[in-house]
Amino acid sequence: MNVLTDNWDLLSDGFVTTLKLTVYCGLVALVVGTLLAACRVSPVPPLRWFATAYVTVIRNTPLTLLLFVVALGFPKLNINLDFITFAVIAVGGYTAAFICEAVRSGINTVPIGQAEAARSLGMSFNQTLSLVVLPQAMRAVVPPIGSLLIAMVRNSAIASAFNVPDLLSTHKEMVENSYNVLLVFFWIAAGYMIITLSMSAAFAALEKKLAVAR
């Protein structure tokens, strides 16, 4: 317990930073991923090509490499942001590619007759997608999106190697202060489990609510 009590301020600050990363990266991933999915099913070919290229490249690129590109490449373009913002862009943009495919698979589960009926009523593509298709698709994609966002929390730990003061980064100072390495990582793992188990419970409740509403 000494590891926890002696380093409470350090661990709590890292925990809060990890929570912020989770929220910000999750928002970026959900918004960008949904927009990419809309582009992938769009009747406009350039939008489909762009979204397909983005998903193909990002899904086949290691997250560590993407973090290097953002953290080291953006300053070369005179885009100077703090490390947390760089991490949000990299991790959120990376997860968005997977969210896109999850949302697109959900869109494909909606009977085509739904979209045809909406178009027969004079709805535009955007109206059909946002008002008819996506609300139905989201019921099917809650479980995979939940899994992806939980994986995102674990992936965000890589940001500690890029000077982001998250939960994992706290191990450096504690190990330097001669605390037991196993206990240090035990409490760090416990912090991540609190976040991921809370997210699992929230998505399970959401899935149950949407299932009842059918």
C-alpha cells in the first residue's frame, strides 16, 4: 500500500490525464469515424475514395509510427501543439479508421428498403443517413464500438513514450524512487482496469437499453 499512499498525487494526476485522453480521443474517433463511414457509403465517388484510402492506410499502419509522424512531422509544418493534443490527434485518428468500419457494417445491416422509402419521401442522402439509417445502425454497432474504445484506452498508453504525463508514465518516477516494480505496475494496471471496466459496464447498459427499445 505504500506505493499507492506515498505516490497518490502522482498516480491521481496520471489517472486524470488518462481519463482526459480517453474522452478526447473517444470523441475524435466517434466523430471522424462516423463521418468516414458516411463518406464510404456516399454516392459521391471522391468521398468514397478518400475514406477508403484513409481507412486502408491507417488500419495498416502501427500506432507508434503514427504517433511519430504526428509528434515529429507536424512541427516541421509549423504546427506546434502540446503533446497531449498530438496524442489525441494520433490515437483518435487511428481509432477512427476502425470505428468507420464498425459503423459501415452497421449501416449495411439496415434493410435497403428503409433508405428507398426515405428517398421516395423526398429526403436527401444526408437526411436519409442521419435520420433513418444511422439511428437503426447504431443499435447494431454499440458492442463493437465499445470494444474498440476500450482497446483505445490501452493503446493510449503508448503516448507516455512521447512525454504525455498519463497513468503509465508515472512508473518512471516511482521506479527511480526504488519502489517495487511489480507493485508499481499493479497499481497502474488497476487504474486502467477502473476505466475499462467502467466503460464496459456503460456500453453493456447502453446495449441493453437499445435492445429493449426495438
